[in-house]
Amino acid sequence: MAENQLKTLEKKIDELIALCQDLDRENQALKNSQAGWRRERKELIDKNELARSKVEAMIGRLRTLEP
């Protein structure tokens, strides 16, 4: 009986180890994905700021043309 319980416990521990490994891989994939989204967000913010400054410069030049 104790041998059977030991094998059952060993199986459950192996399953738990496999689950932890799967969760570690998934966590790493999510961290990589998050890093990609953050880079993309920063690039979009930078492009938006560049466009805003160009539009503001154009408005400034147009105002100088007003009588």
C-alpha cells in the first residue's frame, strides 16, 4: 500500500513539475510579447509627437503669412 501511495505521489509531483515548466514558458512568452507591445507603443508615441510638432510648425508658418 505504501508503495502505491509513493508512486501516486511521485506521479503528482512529476505533473506539478511539468505544469510549472509550462507556466514558466508561458510567462516568458508573455513577457516577450509585453516588451514588444511596449516598444511599439513607444514608437507610436514618438511618431505622434513628431507629427504634432510638424503640424504646430506649419500652423506657426501659416500665421506668419496672415495679414
